[in-house]
Amino acid sequence: MATLALTGLAAGGTAAVATTATTLQAVQIGLGFASAAGAIQAGYAQQQALQRQADAEEFAAKERELQRLKNLRKVQASQRAIFAGRGIDYVTGSPQAIRRDSINEYFLERGSDLASTSRTINSLNAAGNQAVTNGWVSGAGIIGNRIGTDWS
């Protein structure tokens, strides 16, 4: 009878240890999911920061465009004043060529700046998308490591 009682006690103790181990595994898996969620959220936060940077770059490009237009208008006004002061017609001959060169320079600078800005914005957007992907991969890795460790 005593042996039967000890066997029952041992079986009850094993069940308690198994329940505690299962609870600890569940807590560890839960912590793994929380860590994974943090990694995923960090990826999205990085993407948002890069998007803000891309927006700032786009705004700066618009500001540079306005400054280029102001500079072109200043140059043209100055040229008109110089030629008018000398009695030269601004829309024919050499003055027209000078005006055309000023406009061509404006468009060259504009095209170069647009291309550079576009590359920068595309790069920032790609980096943002990669940050989100990295967050998800990291999160999946954390969960996989927790489950693999806890179930083995």
C-alpha cells in the first residue's frame, strides 16, 4: 500500500513539473511573439523615418527649383536692363542667344537636380521597404528560434 501511495505521489509530482514546464514554454513563446512584434514595429518605424526623409528631400528639391527660377528671372532682368541701356533689342541677335543660353542652363540644372532627387527618393523608399522586410524576417526568426528551442 505504501508503494502505491509513493507511486501516486511521484506521478502527481511529475504532472506538476510537466505543467510548470509547459507554462514556462508558453511564457517564453509569448515573450518571443512580443520580441517579434517589436522587431516588426521597428522595421515600420524605420520605414516611416525614411519616408519623412524622402518627403523632406522632395520639398528641398521644390525649394531649389524655385530658387533656380528666381535666379533665371534675375539674370534675364539684368540682361534686359543692360541691353536696353545700350539700345540693343533683347529678342534678336546676340542678346537672344545669351537669353537662350541662360534658359538652357536653367533646364540643364533642373534636369540634373530632378534626376538626383528622384534617385535619392527611390533609394530612401527602397531602404524603407527593406527595413519592413528585415523587421518581418527578424520577427519570424525570433519566433522560430523560440519555438524551436522551447519544443526541442
